Amino acid sequence: MSEIGHSRPVFVVGMNGSGTTMMLDLLDSHPGLYGFRRETLIIPHYAANQAKYGDLTDDDNYRRLWRDFLGSPVFKFVNQGQTPPLPEDWQDRPRTLAAVVDGTYRIFAAQQDKVRWCEKTPMHVQHIDTLHGLFPEASFIHMVRDGRSCAASLHRRWKYHPCRSMLRWKTLVPMARRQADASGATYLEVRYERLTADPEAVMREVCEFLGEGWDAGVLKTSRVRTFTGTEQKDIVKREATWANYLGPRRVATLERIGGRLLAELGYETADPGGDWTPPAWRSRLWTFRDDVYLAFRALVTEFRFRGDGRWDSFGNRVRAAIRQRLSSRS
């Protein structure tokens, strides 16, 4: 059995809509990297609650942690509805949560004859310190994109309130930087706009950062991302459409919220001093509105496309959302 540190996991993090899925799929195209294609949402939850499993040197406690983690709906979904098997050497592995997380992802990586795994859950941008504590040898790739583009993307796909998205973006980008600096994590920021404008130069930098040899395969995503409105696997530069999509009044409000950070990051803005934080009641109202819409959408999706297991599936999604919300720091 290999030591945990030898897997040197890669965490792709960033504001939703910033290109994290694209980066994961590009990394998955590398012969030395495996990209787990679902957002797990659960590692911070287990990190915060691992004490309930007691002393992990006890086989029963350690086995219970393994079975709970392996039995998470996301891993069952990827494993064709079945809980992945407990590794034969589970008793010989280090008695830590990190060993369980690493061992679980290695099960799926081995299906592609790979060892080093990459995980993409955007919300983990809030938990770089926690993940670094679990995996000191991990590498973090933080995708950064114009907050107005993120807001437009999330509204187009999920109807998220653009002002809520901009406020979240303004919070998450500096949070990631502070945590990476304070923890000493191996950390790289990748600008979405530069990646799409000069993919080879950026992906060469990414491969060097990860200590992986160059492979031209990373210039094409490993799957078709139909949700982006294209079936291309090539990285294509697209002109920013947020101005037309959002309209001048909404853009002005977004820049009032995040104009200062936009300017600091080098994005053009008509309000470079904008740093308005809306009152808490308004932010909660936006969050409630988004949650109600997403719950309704999830319910409709489950009943339209799933059979007898639709209630279980919907319940799993609700539980995952609750765990994510409880783990949120923003």
C-alpha cells in the first residue's frame, strides 16, 4: 500500500461559475491525473464531525467511518447505485479521516489506472485551511473569474440572484487568499479569462505547478460540457456577455457591491471604489428565494426522470445541501 502523501491530491476550488468544472475536466485528460466528476460537498462536514467516531485506532470505530463515508450518496451514484466496497487493506491504513478520503477516491482513480486524484467542489474555496490540514501535500488551484461573469452564469443556469452571487464572490476570493497564505498551502490562482485566451501557456504553468509532465491532452476537456451551451471539447475564448445579459442598472448595482475587488484584480469597472455590503435581511431574502427555486427545480427533476427511488434521491440532495450550508463560512 502506498502512503497517503504519495497521492498528493489536487483540489480545484473557486466561486461557482468561475471555470472549476472546465479545469477539472482538463486535468482529467492528463495521463497522470484522475478527476472525480461529482461535487462531494462532504469533506468539511466529516472534518468538523470526526470526533463522533471516537478513537480511530479501534477497528469498529474506524470501520464505521469508512462505511459512512463510502456510503455517501455521491459515491454510490458514481458507483452505479452501489456503495463502493471497503478496501481489503483498510485495517492497515493510517487511522485518520484523510486516509479514508484518500482511499475512497483511489477506488475510482484505479478504474482509470491512475493514483493521483483531483476533486472539484467550489464551496471548498472556504475550506482551504481544513483541507490543507488533512492533506499537507495537497495542491490547490483557485479559479478566479470576473464576478459579473460569475453572476450572469449562475443566473442563466440556476436563476441565482445576481446581487447575491456578486456579494458571495466578493467574500470568497479574498477568503481563499487569506487561508492559503495563513496555512502555507501549495496554491495557484488561475484566471478564467487568461485560460480561455491562451490555454497552452496556462496549462503548461498548471502542469509545472503540479509537478506533472506536459501532455497536450490537457488542451481538450475529457467530456462534453453540454450545460455550457457547446459540445466542443476544445478551450474556446468567448467574449464577455455579462453586460448585455444583466443590463446597465444591474451591472451598476453589482459594481457598487464589488467594484473595488474588480479593480484590484485588474477588471475594468465604472465603480473602482465600490464595496457596498447590502443589509443582512436583504441577503437572507435573496438566499431564501434561491433556495426555494432550487428545491422546486430539484423536486421536478427527480419526479420527471427517476423511478421508484426518486424520494430517496431527492432526500439525498436535500441532506447534501443542508450539510453544505452548515459547513459554509460565508
